[in-house]
Amino acid sequence: MLRVLMFLVPLALSVYAFIDCISTKDDDIRHMPKPLWAILVLLFPLVGSVSWLIAGKKRRPAGGAGPTRGRGGGRQQWVAPDDNPDFLKSLGEDKPDEDRGKDPKDG
């Protein structure tokens, strides 16, 4: 079992690093061009994969992904609908003015 893990773990790491490398945008790659990173990961699976994961890609802080309302810094975050004032305002815009304030039981 240990022999199999010693083979599968580096293989899985290399496959992950290679796919991550080729699917990363060119703007997010650091230190070397993308083709050179891919060759490094393929020729030196363990060292290349670990190098890619540590130094090859610009990493974003946790929780910093996704579109948001503008809260400075250019970073956006997802906002729950009940916390979004724009969404809450839009709920009232669907109804015509004359229907507001009427009791639904009156018909």
C-alpha cells in the first residue's frame, strides 16, 4: 500500500500542477513564462510541481474572489440578497403605486 501511495501522490500532484499551470491566465503567472513552467513540471515532476504551487502563480487571499458591491480596494465580494440595499429597493419597484398599501383581502 505504501509503495502505491509513494507513486500515486507525486503523480497526482504533477497532474494537478500541470493542469493548473496550463489553465492559469498569463497575467497571473510569476517569475517565468507559462511554457517554461509547464516544461519544468513535466521534466521534474516533484520539484517542478512544488515550485509551481509555491512560486509560479499569483495567489489571492482567501475569501477575496467573486463579484461584489464596491467597497474600496477594487475587491468585490458576494452579498446576500437580504443584505443588499439595491436588491431590497428593487423588490418594491415591481408593484404599481396604487397596489401598495391595499389590503389583499379587500380584493
